[in-house]
Amino acid sequence: MREDSMNDRALLRYSRHILLEEFGVEAQQKLAASHALVIGAGGLGSAALLYLASAGVSEITVVDGDDVDLTNLQRQIIHRESGIGSNKALSAAASMRALNADICVTPVTERLSAATTAEYVSKADVVLDCTDNFATRHAINRACVRYQKPLVSGAAIRFDGQITSFDFRLANSPCYHCLFPDDSAIDDLANDSDEERCAVMGVFAPLVGIIGAMQTAEALRLLTGVGLPLTGRLQMLDARTMSWQTVKFKRDSSCSVCAKASEVSGVPPLKQEEESYETI
């Protein structure tokens, strides 16, 4: 759906958005002209992708090199039993097209390298990190800093979830490296050095849906300018008690990624990272 194609059908389809005083036709038209990149079509990506599609983001690129497994279906609601064994990006794209035939969905079935990460990030208006791999998260962050693309980061394991955003269109925005340095073990949701994975630790099924849906909410705010994104705020959820905590954080003036990028034209060259990632 292009910006100039808000016909009667589109006006009816998105009428519940348009009825919102803060949203209206103008914000919906911005979604109709936007391109979202979602890296990971697992638990987080499942909810995020379905809501991006239903909300009318006109172009969505979904990246995942893994195949659908029976154990995924406990939480990865974008996939079906009939899709077991098929690529997750292709499976997700089929569900999104079935939900909204007016949008353009591009599945990418390869595992990302630093070069391909940068290529896909450069073409997007917003990036959603729905992976569960510390090295990949940092590669995505560097690419978003490089091209000044807003980034929405979510994570979940066991009963614990977290979400924040980074808006690199703003000069003072912190980056993922400011919050979780790549040589740090600050948070086991962000740091996979001990190889914590859902296969070992488990994950509460609705948790990834909550965080994934919130990632889309963040993306829509960043794309439309409606509301206040979570830039500079990390929200953490304990799904055992449904209690939230908010931690404020600022840009690290000595950050090797975003601080240096502001001092020179461009940013340091992207380092090659391992070409695989896990999806929650």
C-alpha cells in the first residue's frame, strides 16, 4: 500500500487507527510509506511481524535462516504445524500475506553476515532486533548507528523480558553498546556467553508475545512520531508477577560505537561477526 493509496477500502481497514485523535490519516499514511526490517521470525518476531502487517506497514523484510521445528510452536504463533521443516522467513511471510494482501513482504532465508546486515539495514526505515545472539545484536546495532536507523531491541528468556529503543536520528541517542558493552556480562537476557537458550532454560510462551507486540508498538511510534518511544529507557518485565521495572540510561560518551561515530564522518568499519543467530 503506497502513501497515495488510502482508498475507501484502506480507510475502512485502518479505521480504528484513524479514529485515534493522536493518530489519524496522517500517521496511517506514514505507515503506508514505511519499510520495516525484522531480523528473526521466532517468538519475538512472530508477534512483531503479525502486528506490523495488520497495522499496514507497507513493506516488511523478514530475515531468518532457520527452519520451523515442532518445539517452536509453543510460542512462535506465526508458524503452523503444516510449516514444520520449512524456512521460518518463508513461513512467516505466508502468514503475513494471508493477514494483509495489500503489503509487500520480502523473506530473506539466509543467515546474516556483517555485510548483509548493513545492506538490509541501510534500506529500512526502522529495524526490529528479534534475535537471541549477543554478537548479532551488536552487529545490528553498529549497522543502525552507521545508517542512522531507529532500532527496537527486545529479549526474553524463562519468565524475564526486556525492551528498549535507540533512535539514531537523534544526536544524543545511546546505542545498544552503551547499555550492554560487548565485553560485559551485565544481563543474561542480553549476554549469551553462557549459551542460555530456550532449549536449555525454557521460556514462558506469552512472554515473547508481550515483548514482540511491544516492539511493534515502539516501531509504530518511531515511524509516525505518535507518542514517546523508549529511547533512553529500558523496561524489564517479570512475567511471574507481571511487574515492570524501568531503568533510565544515557549515551556513553566513551562508547566505541556511537561516540566515535559522532566524531568522524561515518562510523568505524563493521567487523565481521559469526553468521548465525538464534530466534527465541
